[in-house]
Amino acid sequence: MRERACQFGPRASLAGILTEPEGGAPKQALVLVSAGLTPKFGPFRLYAELARRLSASGFRVLRFDLGGIGDSAPAEDGRGVDERTTQQIAAALDFLSEQGAHERIVLAGLCSGADDSFRHAAQDSRVTELVLIDPFAYRTAGFAWRYWSHRARRRLLRAFKLWHPPAPSGGPALVNYEHVPQPAARELMARLLARRVAVHFVYTAGMREHFNHRGQLRAMFRGLELGRRVTLDYLPKLDHTQLLEADRRSLISTIASRLR
């Protein structure tokens, strides 16, 4: 495995780390899009560990900071956040293209990085696959019954002192993030399906307020023929940001298996 720092984009304003396998010219590549305000190493180094694992499987992996995050300079062109993000992801794909020809290009990200990847892939024909970790989710029929059943079990366990809720964070959130609205998600998914892009969803316990059953994914897109190119791993025992090393290993192994 080889790793090197790189700069690209307008005025070389975007900073990233390129991780490549030893020897040969990899024909498959993956771009990891920043999750929220976390720099390119990812929450608890998730992105760094994932890049190295995939490099061992023959992927060229680029993880980079969006403008104003980590080592990347803030964008000052007056455009909206979504437009700037799309331009920066396109710049990352341009940089990858300069490294060599790829038969397979995957966009991936966690939370806001997943939504940004989803939006961009719908308009960039170079993207052949997506890995979306805890992206948008919409409550469907049956969600409420499962949700309140889970809450009732928790209250019972708490009453018998068999479970204790985590302590509150104690402050307001730094970012009030809104996921892709459902009508827009359906439109974007239809475009991806028409292009035969493979879309892999991963949901953890971090999305329990919105997603709580494997069958919910297809219900979210009822009326669209998802076929075999849309896949799901539901990991309800894993935390949203994988604080525990065991959780990160589990998530990384799940993604590596899907891409393999």
C-alpha cells in the first residue's frame, strides 16, 4: 500500500490523501466524501481504515476534505452549498482520472457524505457504484409499530435496571443537517436505475429514528423497480459514527465484502 498527500481542484484548493495498492495500475477506484465537519480521516478514522482495507483489495482510494473542512481552503465563489459540493466531488473524480483509467468508480460517504454522493452520482456518468452509510431514510407503514415496540422494551429494561440510556451531549448541535427530501430522492434514484448504477445502502442504529427494518428500503421507493443492483446491509447494533473499534471493523468488512 502507498499513500500520498495531494491537492487538486480550482487553484489546488482541495486537499486529499490517495491510497493505492502496491504494484500495477488499479482498474477500480473509490472516492470518500467528507462526513459533516469531519476531515478526511473520517469519524474515529473510519475513512482512513476503510481506504487501507480497500487498497488491499485492489482499489485506488481518494479521501478528501470538502471546501472549508480540514486542510481544504474555503470556497468563496458565492454559490450554494450543494452546487459547491458537486463541483468539488467532480474535481475529485477529475483528479482520479488523471491517475489512470478506471473500469469501476465508486462514490461513498457517511451521513451528509452519503447524501452528497447520491446527488452527484445522478448527474455524473463516470460513477458506476454508490455506498451510502446512514443516508436519508423515510418512515413507511409499519415503522411506528416497530419504533414504539422498541421503546417499550427499553423502558421495561430500564425499569429493571438492565439498561441505562446514554448521557445527553449537553449542548446544541453544531450543524442542523437536512437529508434529501423524499420526492427528490425518488427522482434521483430513478436516474441512477436508468443508468444501471449499483447502489448499496448501509443503515446502523444511528438512523433508528427514521429506519428500523430491512424491508423499509424498498417500501421507501415503492413503484420503482430496484432489482438486484440496489442492496442493503442493516446493522442495528452499530453506532452511527462507530466509536468502538469492533464496530468499525464490522462496518469495513461489510463494505469490503459488498464491493468484492
